[in-house]
Amino acid sequence: MSLLDRILLTGGGTAGHVNPALAIGAALAKPGAAVLYVGVKGRAEEHVVVREGLPLKFVRASGFPGLRPSAALLKFVVDLGIGILQAAVILMRFRPTAIVGTGGFVAAPVVFAAEILKRLRLCRAPVFLQEQNAVPGKLNQVAGRLAERVFVTFPETLEYFPGNGLLSGYPLRERIGSIDRETARARLDFRIPEGRTVVFAFGGSQGARTLNRGLVDALRDLIPHRDRLFVVHGTGLSTAGRYDASADTQGRLQQLYTEEERELINSFYVARPYFHNIECLYALADLCVVRAGAGTLNELARAGLPALVIPKANLPGDHQVANARAMQRAEGAEVLYEETVVEDGHVIERIDGSLLAGRLVDLAFDGDRLSRMARAAARFHRPDALGVISRAIRGEGPEPVPHPVAEEPLEMTLPSNTALLSRLEAAVRKSGKHYKPHSVIPDAAELQYYRSRAASLLVSPGWEDRNLGVKLLGLLGATDKVPLIVALLSNRTPAPLLERLFGGDFAEVGFIRRNALTALGRLGVVDPAVEETLLTAFRDPYYEVRCEAARVVARFGPRLTRKAEFIAALSKGVEDRDIEAAGACAEALGQIGGEEDALPVLLAMREREYWKVRSAALKGIITLVERGKVTDLSRLETSLAAFPLISTDFVPQFELKANYKKLLESVARRQGDAR
Amino acid sequence: MIYALGKLLHPDIPALSFLRLVEYLSARSIAAALTATLLVLWVTPRVIWYLQRRQFVDQLRQTGIASALDKAGTPIMGGAVVIPAVLASCLIWCNLSSLYLLLMLAGMLWFAWIGFLDDRAKMRARSGDKGLSEAGKLFLQTAFAVLFVGILASPLSPLPLAERFRIYVPFVKTALVDSPWLFIPFVLLFVLLVSNSVNITDGMDGLAIVPSVFVLLVLGVFAYLLGNAIWARYLFYPFLSGAGELAVFCSAFAGAGIGFLWFNAYPAQIFMGDTGALAIGGSMAVGCVLLKQEALFLILGGLFVAEALSSQIQDKIGVKWLGRRIFHRAPLHHRMQHLGLAETKVVVRLWIISGLLALGALATLKLR
């Protein structure tokens, strides 16, 4: 029996994982070879694999939610355990001679079961993996260690699989890009009238909500072009969770357009959840509107198609954006970013319909431009990925196979948000008050992208991400995003009950609210909405928020218009149970108050128990005096005469250390002079 | 050593009859304490300079607290003086055939070793935040706890058969629980929590050592009484034959601690480092378990419990889960400092509190 008599394929979740498996399977299997696909019920493989006429078996599996104890982690462990047992049974029955996995959490149980059976000497099939993404998921990293070979799409990925990684490129199905227009036209179940410019829009196999909604919104502005244009829309298979792609799209159509309008739209618009014969659409399309997943971009390069790319931000390594920009630089694609906006008080991500329509119309009817873009896109094609993979699996040819090089490599990564944050924070530490984001990121377009990427973090379900987003917005000087921050601060959705029992309050947790205020302070935009938010923050249940509100007020100072209200809030704030908040309020009073309204309040703080509060009151008074607000100085002197100076703390001074420091400084100065 | 020698010599040689003193636990305890104190006082100055030369000094940590900045550069690994001094004193003054003592010494040395690895890793990385990984530390600690419980549950156990799986609580005469299924996980958890608590408390000059001395002294009293059949019966405690040697150990440790305080008092010339903190924590945990006083630690080591809990609650529940601070600062001593108390004042106040708690724990001897 030879290596390729019985091939077991696995991998899935999305078609981006299934299609490479099918492509590799088709390239490997000789006529008469038995092929079995193992996937997870209800995911893309259920739709796709069966259509290809392959037998499909299911195992249980779920994605790795991270090591932190949670219900999802428990489910993951249980699913993985059951999945491995199921996979073991399948492996024992099917007795494969080779196993090919293409990642996604689906492949994990099969790979682990194969490894266990191998240890027990019950299964000898070698395991081969293909990794489509630049940054492999945790499960694939573990599975990769057990595999005979890991074929990677991007050179950067090799470092995750030292020893057994091999650069192959993205394995595309043979039929993509190898079909002519007439055949394609004949195979569709709808008719595209001759002479129209065909736009093919799809957000991957599961569908992309912002893209789908944006496209439906754009139809209004496309109606006038209905005689020249034809839009094919792949809405996506997603029905799970919060988003039913097909129903949502149809619902939006119904909701936005009248019956007459819909009739017009139907003359140039067709929507389907999924296209099994996507090669036909590639053959017919003149322009694509797509996400920037590795699979899609590789297919577009193979088919030589120009695209309007809407990358999803904040994926590992931000690879969609990096890919999209690489194609944009080579003029093979145009990029349209999602924007994060406030709608009905909620922060959401969206694509503006008329903006999308405008970009589409500009591109679609510029034939020269389209053909230039098509040629540029084709340069990204990395040919013969399948050849590399099948030669390596068969053990043919000299190894390592020299990898096929595309004329234009896709650029893989952008600095992550956390890396960006530490760079910005380091700059703040260095330049203090004179900090400017431009000094860290000089390129204006770059800065604008980071701002919008940070904003898109605000829609993340994890508070840590939203917190990161808020911090970044402040440090990046994203003044245009102030409404988002204000919306976040006014969101009073309560935290889950369990969290409230332990001291949580709102879904936008304390740290987010505090950092949102810090960001507002940094951004320095003072408008009615900001002032209202600041006033509300003084009543926040979390002390750090109240404290930060006072600091922001001090920072804004004379620019505030509702001064009396702020002084009232601060005067109340000095009574805060929390000494930090009370102190911050006292200092802020010095910044914005006067002799009549602030001085008496500050002087009345003389008998506060904690010296830090008294000290803050003194600081406030100092500022008042410096600002020339105190006219009756002799009266101030008398009232200060008996100011209680009992203190429980002091700053130690180590003379030895001071001299040591002085010496070092003097040496450094001399060195500077010498140079 | 001297114990064996004295026992051997005094019945036969009248001139050496004063050596019969070694028969008395009290005499040996005092001698052990003095020995350890003097050893530490004698060796530490040399060690400080040695550590300074080797640059085994405190590394900066990003805690954001101003006074911590002044401390970078102070030699650490004071534990490397304290632990050998305790060991030497025990070798001189203890009856080394006591299994209680051997388990105790094993615990102290194991945890000192973990702490040493951590300190060394920090030195090598030149960063106070890059010690041994939390998982690595936990693994080594768990390994000891498992071995320790294994021995206690096995026929090798020094504990009387009837007492083996019993858990006592303060103020109650009878055992609360007698089941291996509860005892074993309880002790595992107890050893892990207590052994780390000193480490968390060890954040200010002299803060960890004095309460540790209090705890060890009280444990010493318990060891003396429970190792004595008459006292144990009188106080309605289980009699633990051979546990008396722990009194000598505890007083040796307390003595070494006092010697260490000589140098560690504000402003410190040396820190105990993880080597010292984990060794003290490990010894307290092992001592409580061997003397069946696990629950008493809630009172006796109340300060350590508060420090450890506040730090864990702040980090695990507050910062990581709820996304807010639950305490203004954690652990406890940083909170007090944040309120505006000078470090020296915080330390003295916490000494007072831990002293009161130790007295309270002593009172449970009779209040049952």
C-alpha cells in the first residue's frame, strides 16, 4: 500500500480552511484513492465538502478560548476530549495512509488522536499541516509540533515551526482562474446581461457584517447606474451566534427600500449565501469587493482581478490590513477602511454606503484603471503551491523544494496595538508635556490608520481591548474620535450580576472610564458633550473616575464654559471619602476657582485627617495666589497661621545617593563638553 | 551535635555534669536562639559586602511607588545568611533523630532553594519583574506540598495514627474534621498559600521579619507544650512525641530573625530576598501542619493572611477580572503608605498588629 492510497483530510470552520484541504486532496489523490473528510457539524465544511462529492465525518471541537478559567475553557476541554476519541475511532476504521490538516480548531482533535495512536503503534499515517495565516493560532502551533511537515503560506510563519516548516504559498483549487467567460456564464443559476460591468462582493465564506450592510446601503446610490452595472453579492454562510448573514441582508433590503426600488435593484443585484462555483464569478467579475483574508487575496491574484479591499483590523499581526496595503502600494487594489461611529448611543463599526458606492462607481467605469490594477494584482500570485506540497508529501524532488516566489510579496505584519501603546507611553515618559504623537508616527496616513484601528477596538467584546483602544485614542491625538469616547462614557449598561456581586458596576469597567477621561484630557477637545460627560463623571461610583474627572477639569481650566457647575462639583468633590479624589478636586479648584467660590472651600479643608488632603488644599491655594485671584492676602495669611502641619510622612534624603548622582551628572556634563 | 555529645558524656563524667542541661528543651532553645543571633550578627556584614561586590542587589520593579525607587541597589539574599545560621544552630542544639525536626528542616531548605532560584533569575535578568516564572515557582512549591502530605499520610508520618487526618480549629477542643479526603487537599492549599504570604509581606524594611519572629515564637511555645505529655494532657491537646524539637528550631529561627533585623531595620542594609521570605513562609506552613495548628494561622499569622489576600483579591478579582481596583493599593502595607503613612510608621503599626495577633493566638491555648 502506498502513502497516498487512503487520504484523510481535515480542517475547517470557514471555507478559508476547507478549500486548501480540498485543493491538496485533489492534487494528491490518484484515481481510485480513498479520501475522507473530517470536520465539525454546522460549519462551512458541511456545505462545501458534500458538494465536492467527498464522504464527510464529524467530530466535536471548539476554539481555544485562552487559558483563563472560564466556561468556554471547560467546553473546550470536554469537546477536545470527546473529539479526540471520535477522531481515534474514525482513524481506526478508515486506516488512512496520510493525514492532511489545514488548521482551524477542527483539525486539532484529528492530529492529537493520530499522535496518540502513533504512540500506541495503532496508526502510522504521517500528518501534514498547511497553515494559511501569517500568525498561526495556538492550537495549530501545538499541532504543528506533532506534524511531519507544516506547509506555510508566508515566510514569516516559518519561525513558528522550526525544523518542519516549509514555505509553499497558498494552495488554490485548480479550477480557479482556469475557466473562460462563456462557460462561466452558462454555469450560473442567474443571468448577467451582456455589457454590464460585474462587481462581485463577498466577505469570505462566513460573510462580513459591515461589508454586507455597507453594500446594501450603497445600492441606493448605484440605482442610477443600473444599466451599466451588475452586482453579485455573496452574503456568507454565518447563521450561528449573533449574526445571520443572509437574513440580516434580506431584512435590511426590505427595511431600506420601497417595493419599487427593490424592483429596480433586482435588475442589477443578485445575492446568494455562498457560491460553490466561485471560479465562474471570478471569470465574469470586473471588480471585487472583498475582505483581505489570505485565501481571498491569493485567489484574486491567481484570477488577476482588481479589488476594493475592506480589511478587518486587529487580527493577529493585523495581517488583513498589512496585506491590503501591500496590494494598494502595488496598485493592485484600493483599500476602504471600516469606520467606528456612534449610532443610537452605541459604538459600532460600519462602512458608509454612499462612500462605498462612490468608490465603486469611480473604479468600475474606469476600464484602463481596472486593467492596470488587474495586471498589478496578478503579480502577487505565487504559483505552484500545490506542486510544492504534493512533491514534498510524496517525497519527490530535491528537498527543500525551492519555494516559488511571487513577483510582489504580501507584507505581513503591522505593529500590534500593545506594541504601539508601549512605544507611545515611552514617548510620553520622555517628552512629558511636550509629547506629540507625530514625533512617534511621523506619517500622517499611518497615524490616521492607527487612530481608526484603535477606534475599532472599542467595539470589541473584551474590556481589555476596549481599554487599550481608549488609551491609544488619547495618545494618538485622535480628536475626531472624541464622540466615540463620550459615547463609551455615557454607556451605563450594567455589568453581569456575578461581577456586580464582587464589586463590578458597569459593562464599561472602571479602568475604561478612568482611561477614557484621561484620553479626553489629552485630546483637549472642549465641547458641550464633553463638558456634560465630565460633570457626570463626578458622580461616578468608582473613585478613580471621580479623581480623573477633577484632573481633566484642571487641565481644561479656563476653556470650560459651565464654570459655576464645575466649581460646585469640585466643592462637593473635596468632601470625597477617597483621599485621592478629594485631593484632585482641591487642586482643580485652584485652577478654575476664585477668591469667592474656591478659597473658602480650600481653607475649610484645614482639619482633614489625612495630610495628603490638607497638602492638596495648600496646593490649590498656591495656584489661586499665583493666578492673582486672591486680593485680600493679609486675611489669607491670618487664616493660614494655625494651619495644622501634623504629617505622617516625609521624603527621605540619602546624602550618599545624592552625591553619587551628582558625580555621575557632572561626569556626563564634562563628557558632553569634551565632545 | 552538642545534644548528642552532652547526652553521651554527662552521666559518666562528673566534671561535665552541667551538660545535663541539654536534656532541657528550654535550655537548648535559648542556646539555639543565641547561637543563631550571634552567627547572623557576625556573618552578615561580610556577606553584605560580598553581595555588593557580586552585584546581588535589589533590582528596580515597576511598582509606581516612589520610595521603592530609593531601594534599588540594596543587597538582597539576606536569606542566604539567615537560613544557614538556623541550620547550623539546629545541627548544634537539636536532637536530630526527631522526624518532626527533619521534616521542618527539609521544608525550610526546599523553599529557600526555590527562593534562591528566583533571586538568581532576577539578578541574571537585571530586572525585579523577571524572576522565576509564576508557574515554575508554583510547580516547585506544589511538588514539596505533595511530598510533604504524602509523608504525613504514610506510615512514616511522625504524627500519631489517630491524629493523622484531623483538623483542629481554635477555641474548640475536639477535632473539627477527621478525613483524609478533606485533610490532604486542605494541607496542600495551606502550604501553598502560607509559604507565599511572607513573600508578599516582605515589601518594607523590617516588615516581614518581626511578625515572622512573633509567629515562630508562638509556634515554639506550642511545640514545647504539645511535645510534652503532661502539658498536652493538661491543655487537652494531642500529645506529639518528639515535636518538642520544633521549639528549638523555632527559637533558633526567631534568634536568627532578630540578628537579621539588626541590619534590615530602616533604612535597610540588606533584604531577605525570596530566599529568606519563601524559607520563612515554608517553615511557618510546615510548622503549623506538624503541630496541627493550621487553622490557628488565621489568627497567629493574620497579618500575612491579610497581606496575601489583599494582594490576590486586588490582582485576580479586581484588576484582571472586574477591570477596577478593589483596594486603593495592595497589598495592605502599600495601601497604608498610599494613605500618607511613612514607611517606618507603617512597619511599626503592622508590628503592633502582628504582636497583638500573636498574643491572641497564645490565648487560644487555654481558651477552648
